[in-house]
Amino acid sequence: MLEKYEYLNRNAKIFLFEELKKRYSQKYKNLDLLGRCHKELDLLYDKGLLFLIEILYKYKEHNSHVSISYHFRGTINNLLVLYVLDITYVDPIKYNLPYELFNDNTICVDLIHTVSLDFLRYVDSNYFDKVKFIYGTHEKEDIEEINALEDNHYLLIPSFRNVKDNLVLKDISFRLNEDFILETVDDYRKYKDEFLTIRIDEKKPISNYKEKGLVNILTNEFEKEIAEILQPKTIRDYIKVKSIGHGTDVWADNQDVLVAEGKINLDNLIATREDILEYLLDHSIDRDIALEIFNFIRKGRAKKNPTKWDEYVSIMKEHNCEEMFIDIFSKILFIFGRGQAVSECLFSLEEENYRKK
């Protein structure tokens, strides 16, 4: 955790711990899961992100008269504490999302039923003496995908006074943009090691569909092509289709061939990070070792570090993991998280999730 945010996270931990006690009994009678929530608060605290959760929580509570919701990207969807606090509608217990897979170092969140300017003004009004959101401009790249990923990022910096049209804080230059929000003059990525960042975007509610239901989950041609082959029927099937469409070397020249040959199907297809971990655990591999192997696979290290991979292969073979699945794992370069896929699917379905207050 960056020291400059420590007091914010410390205060957030005290506040959210109390709110958690109030909310937990509304969803669960069994106290077993409360311990998990406490561990997740500690995880967020250690990463220095807890005060952002407090801000999002308070903003939603402040606007309880409208159905403001959040759509998170990444493994933060695996955290039960967010579901208990009604910050997200992804239930990690229902979809078997282990909190140990949470590894986000920043927060990427889409605002639903509100606009980012409203959120930023709320923060500016209520946290002006604590933290400041600075829009992170960046130098354009030649690759369009990089530009898309860099949009709508903000630096969170400790608050300062006497803001004028231009100012310098620790060698960072700012200016006021057309929305009267401070933005960086230099590429904000130069300061990511010194200040926290958050990506804030907006996600428009789906409406006026002639046809409602699972079909709305498929949003691009690649996903539709995969669905044509796999024939998904349930939301869990669609979660797999959604996930595999975002992977690199997960489907093409890997499992697509095996599906065509009838060797695997939707039930045992490896589509998400959680599928890998579940497969390893189902073969009685110790959880800590399974997490270690999983992290090696998800980062595409099998090809980069064959010596270490051979060690993991030996462990998997000792636990009777099939050669076919070991080969699948060895080819993966990037694999999507189930939690984000669940969030995408629930939003597309327009169930209670992103509509309720």
C-alpha cells in the first residue's frame, strides 16, 4: 500500500467493517462466510484499494432513491464482501468464485443509471479534503486497442488547496478540461507507481430489445460463432461462451479442435480461470499448490519457462490429471475470469441485478 493513502484505507476499514456487520445478516444466517468477508476486507486494505470501495458504497447509498449500480471488470467480482454490501450483484457463492483469485491492482468500474461526471462531482464535494480525482490523459499509441484500454483512467492524489487553471504538484502538471475537471498534461502512466489509478466508465442499460433473454448475452460475431458450435442453454453455459471469447489461445488451435473431435464439451471445457483451479482441486492437488500452478498457467508462462512447467506437469501427472488437459493448459496465453463474465451476462439479461435499488 502507498503510504500516502494509508489513513484513508484505515478509516475505510473501520467504516466498512461496521457496515458489513449490519448487512451480512440480511443475506446470510450462517456465520461461516463472514470470515471470508473479513479476509477480503484485509486483501483490499493491503492493496490500498479499500477507500475506493467506501466511496462507491457511500455514493450508492447517497443515491438510494435511484437504481445506481456498478459493473466491475476483473477479479474484483470474486469478492463476496462487495455482494454483501450491495455494491455488486454478482454472487460469488452461487457461481463458485474464490476470493484467492483476486489480483487486481486498480479498480475498473462502469457506472449504470448515472454518469461519471455526477460521481466525480459527488467525490469532489464530499472528499475534497481527502482525495482528488485527476483525469489521466495519455499519449496516443499506434495500436487502437491500447488507446481504448487507456481511456477514462483517473489518478487519485491526496487533496491540495488553491487549485487554479494550472498548477504543479510533485512535478505533475495539470490543467482544467472542458468539463472543469483537472487532467494531467503529461501522460498519466508516468505517475502510476506513485499514485493510485481507477478506471471509471459508463454502461448504458439495455432496453427496447424485441427479444429478451439469453440471446442478448452474445455481443459480437466471435461469441456467436462459438455459441453456434457449443449450443449453450443455461446462463452457466453462456458464461463459458462469454469467457472463452475473451481468451488468447484458449479456443483457437486448442480446444476448438478437441470439441470438433468430440473429446470435450461444454461441461468440461476450460473457459475461465476458475475452471483451471477447479480442475486441479478436483484432482486432489493441495490448494496452495493448485493456486501456484493456476497463476503460472493464466500468465502464459508454460511456453516461457519450460523447466518450471515440467515441474508442474509432474505434479499434475502424480494426481492423475489427463494429458489432454495438461496440453490445453500449456497452450493458454490469457484466460478470462468467471466473475467478470458473470457480471457481463447478468447485465445483458437485465434480471433483478442491475435494476434493483
